[in-house]
Amino acid sequence: MTKRGRGRVGRGGKAMKFLRHLLVVLIFSGGIAPFAMGQQVLKVRIDAKELDRALLIQKLNDHGADHHMKFELANQGYDYRIAYGTGQAAGFTPYGPVVATASVTRVFDAKGAEVFNFNRDGRKTDAGAANATAKEIIKRLRQLRAAG
């Protein structure tokens, strides 16, 4: 009769060792990948009131970080000029009067040609309008840069 012993737990040690090394490499390469891609720095000139300019650049950098984009303010040598303005308008709801913030945005390239424009209405605050505007600018700039 052949003796059948209990199998070793680590049988196939070379394969397990390889899988452990592979797992370590995958974990560390995934953690480093965002840094390897590099960050795209866009110089922008924002024509707006001081408060609106500060809110918009903050929101652009907050949301741009997710797409490896960083925005820097520049008065000369900029990639894009952003004309941005907000205003409040009174409206009525079934619950009573409300004040809503609307924004108007026009984006021009470095040569002065209009690239795109849009409006964002019905935001509760200036920060909400800046947030929506920043997201739309980033979305459109990414589309524009991917296309050409």
C-alpha cells in the first residue's frame, strides 16, 4: 500500500512566491501611476470681480486635480482667458420668494478667439455657481484638448 501523507501547506512554493511578488508590484504601481502621468498646468486669466475670481480659481483647482489639471492665474502668457460674471435674480416658488445666482461664462484662447460659452442658472450661492462653472470649464477643456 502506498503511503499518502498529508500535503504541505506551502506546496507549490515557487508559484506562490511569484504571485506574492506580482501582487506587491501591482499594488505599488497603482499607487504611483497618478504621479507618473504628470500634471497639466494651464495658465488662465480670469476677468471677474475679485471674489468671483478667487472662488472660480479655487473650484477649478479642486475639480481639476481629479483630472491631473492645475490652473494658475496669469495676466500675460496665458493659455485661456475666462470672462466670468455672476448676478442674483429674484424668483418665486410655491413656498415664497427666493434669490438665485446665475453665471455667464465665455472662454477665449490665447489669440482672443472665443472657444466656448455657457450660462449656469438657478444656483443658490455664488460658490454654487462657481462650482458648476468650474466643472463645465474642465469638461469642455478636456474635450477640446482630446479633439485636437
